Amino acid sequence: MARIVVAASFTRSLINFRGDMIKDWVKRGHEVCACAPDIGYEKQIEALGASFIPVRLVRTGLNPVNDVLYLLDLVCLFRRIRPDAVFSYTIKPVIYGSLAASLCSVPGIFSMITGAGYAFEDGRNSLLKKVLHGLYRTALSKNKAVIFQNPDNIALFKGLKLFGEEQQIYMVNGSGVNVEKYQFSQPPTEPFRFLLIGRLIPEKGIREYAEAAKEVKKLYGNNVFFGLLGPLEKRPGSISEEEVAKWQQEGTIEYYGATDDIRPYMQETTVYVLPSYHEGTPRTVLEALAMGRPVITTDAPGCRETVIDGGNGFLVPVRDVPSLVKAMLRFLENPDLVRTMGAAGRKIAETKYDVRKVNEDITRILGL
């Protein structure tokens, strides 16, 4: 039996993205402790069979004081429970989880890179990027293995020499999706509904989605609807509540707020849209595939792996509103594509992204 710490930046992601994995590890006889900054989800995590310990993590920005406090919390946690393995994902848990685990001589240090994120964005402050890249390089050197979710990110990290030639590198098919929980159903076409799910940040392509919605509505009016589901973010540059309210007042977007269960919304959706700039592997797309929804997404890292262009959806260039509009109109003008592409997506979810297969790969990499 191994004692494993799973370090995350969102407590809710431990349930939604890692819940099946945690349950599987507990079922195998391992002791799992989850740590993240948000409280209020303890009972849900305990229901998975794991314990939960909150830590002081400020997800955005690189404030040295905040980050040192997070590192110290992790060091204290690891010294107290003496884990056999630490599995971290997203930027700060990967960096500081790896460093803390190394300081505490944890024998098995593993990280999952779930996307390039703000450390690699064009136009990002060059000094900040250098600091982040240096932190990544140091942290990943402590890892027994690093797990990626798409080949583009492997190439990016390799090109920047963020891991050594001797580093064990693996790729898995995203976080997987529970194909039994996210069940297939025929997508409705009357009324015709598009949906985007994501945190309200520009990198998800939300502004492009709103612009495309405005153009399509000029042609189809109230015969087509555009839904937006996801939490507002407080970080600088995020999409504001006022901007969303303006879209609603114009009749362009229906904003549903945030939810812990996207299935009722996906059930009413005709086509799922994610015009993201970059991803690891977008979980919402996998959920859409499992539920039989065709997908419009970008020809971008992490996104392009989920869609066979013309097979289970369409790929469009990043930040290209006219191409996004064109893809939407193709479905509206040819509604038969909705069901054929939706069925093709379900098959992809079952064969490539079944969470049981993905978790088996991760478990094997960790040697559990």
C-alpha cells in the first residue's frame, strides 16, 4: 500500500477531474490525501475515500510571499504524513509540489502538465516568463516522471529545455471522461443551441464566441441560442461581469453562471463550441463527445487532438471569428451533420478518452 498526495490548485477539480482516479487508487488499497486551497468540498472528497488538507495557495500572480507560504505548507504537510508519492497538476502545484517533495525526500515525484498556460503566452512579460521557466526547469528536474496531455506541449517544453534528456516523459489522453456518467443522447436541433463552458478568461475564446454569436443571430435571430457556462475570474484581464451583462442585454449570449454538473446544460445543447487559444486536453470537449455532441474547436495545442475535422466536428484557426461563424453556419444549414458527427464523437470518447483507460495509464506510470 502506498501513501499518495494529490496536489491541485482547485479543490473542485479533485472531484470533477481526478475523482475517478482517486477512487481507483483507494480501491487498490492506497491511502490518498488531497490538498488544495478551497474549502467546502471536504465531504465530497471524503466520499471518494481520500482525506483533504487545505493549503494556502493564491492561484494567480507570482507574489513571493504567497508562494513561499504555499511551499512551506506543502513541506509541513509532506513531513507530517511522509508520502510515498506526490502527484501534482497545474502550474503552481507542479512547481512548488515538486520542490517541496524534493526537500522532504519523497521517493516518487510526478507531475502532469495540463496545458502551457500563462507561462508561455505571447506578449507575456519576458522577465516573468524567464522566472516561470526557471522554476519549471528546477521543479521538473526533481520528478521521477512528467506526464503530458498532448504532443505540442512536449515539444514546447523540450524546445525550452525545461526537462533533461534523461527525464522520463509520458503522454496520456487528457484527464479522460467517465462514459457511463456522461451518457449519450441525441442532440436536439429545435431550438438550435450552441454552448461554451469555461472560466471567463480571454484564452478560452469567449470574446470570439460572442462576436460569432452576434453575426449568426443576424441571420437566424431567435431560432438559434448561444449559452455560456462558467465562473467569473478575479484575475487581471478576465472577462468582467459588466461585459457579460452587455452580451445578455443585447440578446447575444445566455449566461448560466457556474455549476458543479454540466450534464443538464449539455443535454439541451446541439453543438459544443470551445474556441480556446491553448489547452492540455479540454475536459469539457471530452464530456461533449461522450454525450454525443459535435464539437467546434480550434486547431490549437490540446484542442486539435479531440476533433477529426469533418468527422466529429470542425477545427477553426485561433482568434478567427469569420471561420468560427462559417463552422456554426455549416451545422445550421446541414442539421443532419449534428447527429452523425455527434455519434462519431461518442465513439472517440469510448475508444480514446475513457477515464478507466487514462487512469490505468497514469497508475502504471506511477508504479502503483
